[in-house]
Amino acid sequence: MAEGVCVITEFREGSFRRISFEIASEGRRLADELGEPLVALALGESIGDLATDLGNYGVEKVYVLDAPSLKDYRAETYVPVAAEILSNLDPKVILIAASVDGKDFSARLAARLGAGLATDCTQLKVEGGSLKAKRPMYAGKAFAWYEWSDGSWPQMASCRPNVMDCLAPDTSKKAEVEKAKVEVAEGNQTQVVNIEKDAGGKLDLTEADIIVSGGRGMKGPENFAMLEELAKLIGAAVGASRSAVDSGWRPHADQVGQTGKVVTPNLYIACGISGAIQHLAGMSSSKYIVAVNKDPEAPIFSKVDYGVVEDLFKFLPVFIEEVKTLKSTC
Amino acid sequence: MNIVVLLKQVPDTETKIRIGGDGKTIDTSDIKWIMNPYDEYAVEAALRLQESAGAKVTILSMGPERVVESIRTALAMGADQGVLVNDPGTEGSDALGKAKVLAAVLKNLEFDLVCCGHRAVDDDENQVGIMVAELLGIPHLGLAISVELGDGKIRIVRPIEGARVTLEGTLPALVTFGGAHAVWNPRYASLPGIMKAKKKPLETKTIADLGLSPDEVGMQAAKVKITAMELPAERQAGRVLEGETSDKAKELVRLLHEEAKVI
């Protein structure tokens, strides 16, 4: 008989990634609604006592899989050990991160477990003892509600980063830890040959709270220095429209839109972006949207909270000075 | 060497999405159908390997008759042959159901490498390709922005948050493709290519041909299903700031700091 909620955390380079606490918090909420316990699975290397901290977010017990072979995420080492534990645990609901690795992991794990999976969910709820999940499709042009077939356990969902409310950590609560035995047979599995970190510890667009984005109106790669400066002041990541990327002005990893990153920051500042449908799809779930564009007819203005109709080369330097003033006074 | 590319046909990315009469699918009238852009990158990568390693490239897809056009486009780009599973019994399949169908075709094909987009830009599920690899019991390497072959090994670069990971696996394997148009610059079909594509073999199969029973796929086998669709809430028309440049800059800083509280 399936029981409980299990969240699969993401551990990288000595700490749990923020999304782990978001899904633990969401898992707690669902477990309470179901009247079931909340447990977690932590895979990685040198997790040590950190797993007990998941208790701060309401996790009761953590099954820790700690081994050198689990240092970096690889489907071939992660999936078999996770599937074995989950088969024994037999949870009703499994939550996992819709991060880059989480998306990869969850699909293979779901196929191994024969579970129904809803990916990149932005809202979860319990109805009649069963999960219902809302997730974007067409990069957010539409949303779909997913339901699981009767008796189809586990119900598996991945959660989009930056969307689920994270509980305020209660440091007095610690999770019980059970070290699970891991036998990872090293064979001819896929190997991690190299990990090259992005320069300057760049914020990933999908996890950034603020994004400053530039389009064709930026006129050339050199002018993005202005956006970089603004981004640094307000702790933002820099994005780009498809035409800026196609022109070779910005790396492809910065592309926002239906064939790029779909983003949900608190603030999205679009500079010199007219607002093609495929771009709007990728950013219109942002909480606040600002556009700076000299064309008052640009479609982007239909999506903004605050619009500035002006030449960005005239406006941005003045705006940056104002931001500096603000930052120096608070 | 044999490469199979999994291809999905999707609505053009410039499509405005409307919900259909049943409330749980989209209205497909007036939609321009295209090859899923990430699958197009997979086709391009496969064709480059076809040239460098002398591979034979097969396009595999599922869906109704209209999908033939996208397969023919891939054949016109240079792929050698196509297979389409066209069976109404596959309708309503969830990701695992679709993966079962594709894996069943692959089990009867010779392949060293399977290529596909990391996601289709309609459902955005990020599932089917990887599930195919699991069902076939072969490794998958996900989200490639570059791919190299040599000595029975395959090496890809995979961007994750804040880093790029280089992975090396053993063939046979499945690779899912990421990146962007600017990374792969997929070739256009040439006029001679289009003419040749008309004569290239394109086989159509049904579920029965694949030895699958009707209750293994489609709606009845689906573990998850869409029960409702909705459009995002329309954003309220925002405020256009007025005045001199410096007034607007001051006002925007004030709004973002005091009203929105985001800076």
C-alpha cells in the first residue's frame, strides 16, 4: 500500500541546492493535506550531517545515499539506486526538481518505476487523496492540469525552480537520517570527463530573481556592457532575445523564449526587445515586467507593468545612475 | 553506422495558442506545423555524422498523416529513410506510452545512435527521448550542445546551471539535443534535396505491426492525463511613464523599489 510523500533533493558541491528546500516545503504542504509522512532522498558525495537540515523544512526522515560514484549526477549511477529505494519505500507522491539534472533524472526514473510524471509543475494540489498538477505548455502560452489514473502510484511531479513557496526554516527541527547502502557497480557507464564552470559564477536565468534582457535594439554585442553593469547593480542575470543570439551577440545559454529558457523571475527588464510571440511565451510569467523600447507600438508593451518609450541608449545610462543613487542610500 | 532521429511535429513557435472546444486540447485549426526545433538540431547533428562517419540516417516519428511533411523535410535535408507510426490507437498516450511505441520500432531497427530534441516545444515535457533510452536499456546523454564520435564512444557537452559538463558514453546510446538555432544552424533543404526526398523510402506502421497490444498504449494505458487546459491570465495593461528622461528614470527606480519592491 503506497504511503507518504518523498522528495528527491539535489546536492551539488557540498550543499543542497535551493530548489531542494522549495520541494521539501511543497512536499510538507502536500503531506499534511494527505495526512501522510514526508521523507526525502539525498544522493551525492560527502553529504554528512547536512541531511538533518532538511528537517528545517518539514522533512521527517532522510535516506542518504553517499558515495564517491554519486559525486556528479549521472543517470546511470543515480537511477538504479534511487529506483531500488523508492520501490521499497513505495511512496504515494514523489517530488523532484525541474532543474537541468532533475529533468533528466526524473524522466529515466519514471520510466524505470513505470510512474506517471508531470514535469516542470508550477502548482500542485490534493483532491480526493490524489495529486493534481498544473504545468505550463507551449513555454507558458497555455497551462494544463494533469491527473493520475486511479491506482497509479507513485504520482511523480517535478517542480519548476523559483515558483513554490519556501518555508521559513525552523532550525530547531532536525530530520532523522538513515544511511542507505549503496552498491554502485562501476562498469562502462557514462563518465563525467570534465566540468567547466561559467566565468564569474554567473546566475542561471532559470534561477535568477531579476533578469535584464537585450534584443535587436541593443544594436551590437558591445552595448550589452550597459546591461551587465545594470545587472551587477541589482543582482540580476543577463538574458537575450533570439535575434540577439542569432546575430552572435550573446551566448545561446542566454536565450529567453520558446526555443530557449523559460523564465519566471520577480523582475524582467526587456531592453530593445519588440516582443515576438515566442519570446513573450518565455518570460510573461515573470512577476514584474519592464520594457524600454523606442517604438510605442512594440508588442512587448502589452505585457509590461512599467513601460518606457524611449531610445534605450539615452534612457539606460540615466536609469543606471538613478539605481546607483538608490543603492548608495539604502 | 546507423543513426535514428526521433522527430515530433509541433505548432510553429509563432502560433497563438487557443483552447479547443473540449477544454483539454488546443484548437488545431489554422496551425502551421513544423518540425520540433530541437529535433531539427538533432537532424542536423545526425547529418554531420552521416558525412563524417558515413552513417545512414533514419527518421522516426509518430502521429497523423500530416507528419509526413516534416519527415519529408528531414529527408530533403539529407536523411536516408523514414518511418511513421500512424495509428489512432496511440492518441492520448502519455510520455511513457509514446516512448513504448518508439522503442518498439527501434527494437526492430539497427542502430548505433539515437538522436532527438531534449524536449518538444509543444508539451515541453522533457520525457519521451530519455524514456526510450530506458526502455531500450541503453545510456542516454542529455542536452548536447556539441557531439563527437570516436572509438565506439560518444562525447557531448551538456550545459547545467553555472557550468558545462563533458560526458563520455559508450555506443549504442541516445543523445538528446539542446542549444539554440545559433548553435546548430540547421541546413535548409535544397531544391535537388526536395526532389530526391520524394523518392526516399518512407514506411508507415500501425501498433499491430509493432507487436504492441492496443491496451499498452494510448489513453487506456496512460498513467497521467490532461483533464483541463487554460490560458494564462491576461496581464493588466501597465503604466507608461511620462516626462523627461530623468523623470522617467527616477520614477522607474521609485516604482521598482517602493511599489514592486523588487530592487
